[in-house]
Amino acid sequence: MPFQLAITGKQAHMQGSLTIDRRWFGVGQGQFAGTEAVAANVRIDIVINAQQ
């Protein structure tokens, strides 16, 4: 996952995002296997703040 990391003193901030095809992981079975009801692409966003 591509991300940006900023560290300032004892604080760190990380954020990133990517888009995946849910079908790669077998998500969506039966009536939800197609893309008519649920889109195939899913965006994943993550933000982490940490302090030492």
C-alpha cells in the first residue's frame, strides 16, 4: 500500500490508500458475485497516528 509518513518529534502520522477488486479475495458470493448490486472496486483508506 502506498503511504505517506510524517514524523515530528515524538509523533508520527501515516496515511495511505489503494483500490482493490473485492473479487480477488472471494468477497461477494451468490447474488452479490456480479457487479450490478455491489461494485467490484473497493477503496481502502488508512490513517494511523502514533506517539512515542
